[in-house]
Amino acid sequence: MRRTSLAMRFMRDQDGGPLVEATIMIPILFTFLLGSVDFLNAFAQWNQATKAVEVGARIAAVSDPVSKGLNGLPNAIVNVATCPTTPTSETCQVGDPMPTFQVTCDGNAGSCNCTGTCTGINSGAGDYDPAAMNLIVFGRDGNGRCNDVTSYYSAGMCDFFPAITAANVKVVYSQTGLGYAGRAAGPVPTITVSLQNVPFQFFFLSALQRFTNVNIPPLTTTTTGEALSSASQN
């Protein structure tokens, strides 16, 4: 009878209950709190990456193309039997519409590949210009570093989001009807700059396996090319 009484008293004893509850709830509370900080930081990173892509597209529109042979394409196709848009001849003449082309330069692969009319463009690593890609990524200051700009004009993509490297950038030049065969200033393509394989930087959630390799969703910005030359324009 006495043993039964002791057992009942033990089962009814609530001393230390708040301590047990606190032990369970505090880790959960801190996980939600710190997780919220990490998710807000991830949202800020997404915004920075979005701005970086916009800046990259603007730089690409007024800088040397990452494809070395792209600027020579309007002259290379003149009098070459590769211009299907000419209605009365099998050859392109000066002033004829530019044929269709698309040049994709991948910083991760370190190469450019062309589809369509690619006269004068050597697809592969030989056509890839790393200096032109670095100009887009690091900016016009020529230092090849991030977070060192003194003006918005000199800023590159990584000055807005330091996690970006050339390997994370892809630039696509597409003919969309502008420009003409024999144009001395080069082609006038539509330029699309996009990010690839850029992971979010989590501080508190990085210890959790599911959060270690979460990439920022693909971001792209498209603009119309202009001079496609890094030289100052008159």
C-alpha cells in the first residue's frame, strides 16, 4: 500500500515541469528566430543578385562582346553565300538584313557556341574572351576585385553581390532584326545576361543539410546591344 502511494505521489509530482518545457521549447524558439533572420538575409541576397544581373546586362550592351568574333560578323557575311534573308541573291550585300544567329558564352565552361549564321565566329574556347567577361563581372575599374568601386559607372556585377564569379554568368547574343550586313560598328543583338549555380549564403541554417546547397533561382535580364565596344564612343 505504501509503495502504491509513493508511486501515485511521484506520478502527480509536477516539480521541474517548467524546466522540462523550457528545455524543449527554447531550441525550437531559437531555430525559428534564427531561421527567420536567415530567410530575410536570403531575400536580401536575391535582391542583390537581381540588381547585379541588371547591371551586367547594361555593361554587356556597351562593352566588347565576350565572343571575340561577334563584332566581325556583319562584315564576314558580306558576299558570302550564307544569308538566306536576301530575296534576290544567295549572297549578302552591304545593307542587307542580318541573318539569324545566337551566340551563347558560358563563363563556367569558358567557351562560346554559336548557332545559325556564324561566319567568322569560332565556337568553343577559342572564341571566348575572359577579359570581356571579367569586365562584366568586376566592372570598369580594371582591378578584377569586388567591393572596390568609387562610382556607379565603374561597378560590376560582383560589386552588388560578391558571391558572383565569371563561372556564374552566362551571356547570350541573339539577332532580333536590328543591324545590317556590313555595319561598321558591328551587330546590334539582343543581349541576355543570366546567373547560374549561385548558392544562398545561410549563416544559422547552414548546419542543416537541406539548406547547404540551395541555389538562387535563375535570374535573367535582357537588353538591346549598342556599340558592343569598350572604347569611348564619339
